[in-house]
Amino acid sequence: MYHLKPVTEHHLAKRSKQAPISVVVLTYNEELNLPSCLESLNNWVQEIFVVDSGSEDQTVAIAQKYTEHVYTHEFVSQAQQFNWALDNLPLKADWVMRLDADEFILPELRDEIIEVLPELSPKVTGLYIKRRVYFKGHWIRYGGYYPTWLLRLFRRGEARSEEIEMDEHIVILSGCTQKLKHDFVDDNHKGLSFWLYKHDQFAIREARMLYQREKLRKEMTRLDGQPARKRWLKTNVYAQMPLFFRALIYFLYRYFIRLGFLDGTPGLVFHFLQGFWYRFYVDVKIWESEDIPSR
């Protein structure tokens, strides 16, 4: 588990500078994760919007401690929920950031954003940020899992989420992108049982997406950088390989060729479950195609 550093006078001075950012956080039963997420945004972004999809725990109450902008909207998919937020929320800041409830901004990234935004050329409409994933308290550094570059900060009106069911990315509509130096953290506190449940749900969507390879190819033309390369490999290499066999090949590649074994015991569990078990389970869903209902 990542522990936030104590706030120093230097950091307080940085926090006194407010960045012109509207942050959108999508939630559902996130009482264990949301406090870290919102605390990492507190007092330095212009406004925070939380879009909840019917939480039954203390998620909404926690959100209301940090912002008055708490909304409820029926969930269909991550992409549709985020695009609904872009189209319907009263976002006022020049920049928009998307952050999941189990993610938070590191102080180094916060300071970098505050310093960089005023200096950017008007041609720059999106910023890529590295995601740092923690699993069972361990930073997953190897297996090709770090750095993962994601476009999470963009000028308002200049980007949208891809309208696909799984593995969606935010894409810019015009202009160009740059990369930031520092990371944000993905550290889910709900435990392994939830992780398995979540990936059980993901498997059905992933199976449908592999069926819909042509749609993925069309969406790929809107991506750039690392996301475009990964999408190309998924649709043109991985998806063409035999069922079940490809999951084994992918795990061996991640664990040995990309040095996933250096992540220790937590890495063994993570790379096996995420790189083999999950991919194998997706293939089971494809094999039993009657279990893949249409949307």
C-alpha cells in the first residue's frame, strides 16, 4: 500500500496555487478508496465532480465532505458515464481530469501540474500521465505493467472517451499531446475477492470486444503513443492466436521476458491472475459463446 508523504510547508505553499482543473470521479460503493482519492485533490484543483451510480455504502456521504458537486446517474459503461459527465455537468475549468475512485495523485505530480499548465502552448490539448499500480501493498514495476501511459488531463471540449465497452481510452479531438514526468497511483483497498469479482465482470465485456475486432481497429486510428501500440498488438497479434494457448504465451512473456518475476510473491500472484487466469477466462467465455449476451 502506498502511504502519502507528510504535508510540509513547501507542499502547503504549492497547494495555495489552484490549478484550473475540473476533476471527474466515477463511483460505485467506493467508501474504502474514495477518501485517498479526494484528499489527493483537496485544495489545489478548481472543482471536483463525483458521479455516483447508486452506491449503497458511505460513498456519497464521503464525497459530500469534499465537494458540493455530487451527482447520480445510471451506469451503462465507463465510457458512457464519463461522456455523460462531459456533456451534462457544469464544468467551468479550462482543463478536465478523469480519476477513478481507487486512484490518487502523488504530491510530485500535483506540483508538476500546477507548474506546467500555465506554460503549455495552446496547441497542447492533452497530457499523458504514468499510472503506478499497487497490488497487495506492492508496486508492480515489471512485466510490462509500468509505465502505463494514459491520457487523463485535457483541455475542456478537446477530448472524449472512446465509445467502446472495455479498455476504453480518452482521445483528443484536435491539437497534440505531451507527457508529464510524475505518476498517479492505482491502489484498490477492496481486497482480492473483489478483484476476482471485478475481473469476472470484465471477462464478459472483454470477450465481446475480441469478437468486435473491427470496431477496435477503427477506434485505434484515434489513439496515439503507447495506447495505440497496445491496441494494435491486441487486435492484430493476440486476437489472431488460438484460444487458451495465447493466455499461456502472454503470461510467460510478461513473467519471464518482461521480468515480472522481479515483483516477488505479490507479482507472481498479480501476473498469474491478471496475465493468465483472466485471459484464459476470457477465452472460456468466447468458447462458450452463448454466455456472451449482446449489449
